Amino acid sequence: MTGLNKSFKIDLCMWTKNGEATLPKVLEQINKIIPHENICCKILVDDQSTDRTVEIAKEHGWTVYSNPHNGIPSGVNEALKHVDQEFFASFEQDILLSPDWWNKIPRYMSDPQVICAQGIRVSDEKLLRVFDEWQHATHRGKLPIIVQGIDNNMFRTKLMRAVGEVPDVCPICADSALHKTISRTRFKWITDVNVVSLHIRKGLKESVYHQIKLGTLCTQSPLCAANAPNLKGVFRVFVTSPLRAIQIAVTRNCPSAVWAYPLYRFYFVDATLKFGREGYFDSANKPKSSNTTKTK
């Protein structure tokens, strides 16, 4: 690793919430990728899990702390309090670390102006990955191809503490809030697109439901500009999805997209109807005006 002593140590950080299903594989992968001799402390901040998350973490040698509040920002800030090393790495409970991560990411920290270096993540579910790649390719220049995250990162501790706590403006978008804060400084955030970790997903339907449900929390945050899902727009995309499915099948060499993409888009309609009936979008759809009184 250019510019860094090969024997240098880092702390590992993770924040969890009911991660029993994925945590064993994730922690075992970290153990395989990062040499034991380079690890100092393993710090895990748990957000009131009701499954075996805490037990699994302890079985793998992680020290567990309680999240003092709810959400990822609080978990990140609590983890940083326990970091002692010059560098620390951050991971999430459903990310399988890239085999190349340790060989490539730490070398960026040889530049003292780099506060963070990361790889990217893609879905471990083939069809979801194909759909994401097609969307990025089709909307190049209109949608962000690379989204900053805090799920496979290495940070410079001193600079992170100088920047301050992760803004607690959204329970979901800690990564966006942190990147926005750092972008106002002279420090660098590096993303290596050739270091690819896998995001463990359950399948088409479960992924869509998860995406829509978390998205509603973002719409209620002052950080996020997104509005609640528009049913007419979601339905319009579903109606035209058979044509899009053919395009995807041909351009991405994925015959399964012919039936899977329309089904994928149907799940968006179904999830929007479901969460709309359950009132998830109510606060997001309230008119924003100077006459509106906010209540807690």
C-alpha cells in the first residue's frame, strides 16, 4: 500500500438494526478481506435490534454499543466516539465487501487531503443489477451514476472529527448529508468505481417495498428534495414497461427482463398503493408554506 506502512492498524465500524439474516456472511467476508494484524477495534452500534444481531456481532469479536437515538446518523456519530486509530473503516450490515477493497482503498489515504475513500456497491441479485445498470446508462448525465455511501469506506479520523458530527436531518440519508458537508471543505472524497462490493437483496418484490418504505422517510426530511411517489407517474411507467423490457433484454443481453421488468414495475404500483393506504405519505404530501405550523 503506497504511502502507508503495511503494519498500520485501523478500527472497524458498523451500525445495525435487525441484521440477523445477513450479518454472519458480512462479518465473515470482512474477516477474509482485511488482515487480522491490521485491525485494532471492531465497533458495532446497534439500534435496538430484536433479533440475534447483537449476539452474532459478539460471536465475531465485535464490541457492541447502543445507538443513543434512532437512525444511521446517530449510529455513525456514536461509533466515531469510540474510534482510537488514525484511520477507520465503515460498513453496513448487508454489504459483502469487495475482494479488492483492502488492496485498493487504503492507498488513497496516502494523500493527506483525502478524508474518505470508497468503492461502489451493486445488487447481488442479477436482475436488479441489470435494471440499475440500464437506468444509469440510459439517463447518463441526468441521474447520478455513482452514489456516495458509507457502507464500504475508509476515513481519516482526525479530519472526520474536524468536520463534525453527521447531520441528523434524515434517518436514512446519513451518507448524502455527510458528503454534502465534506464537499464544502477543501478535503477530498474519493470513489473508486473498480472496487465493487455486493448489496445483499432479497428479490424484486422485497427490494421495491424496502425502497418505497425508506423513501417515504426521506420525503419527510429537510435534506431530501424528493416528493412522495406520484401514483399516476408510477402507473404510467408500469404501462410502458413491456416496451422498456424489450429494450433492456436486447441492450443488456438479458432475456429474463422481458417478463421481470414489467413485474418489477408492477411492484412499484402495488407498494405505492399499500403504503399510501397506510398513511406513510401523509406528512410528505402536506403543502409547505409559511402558514403551516409544524407540530411535534
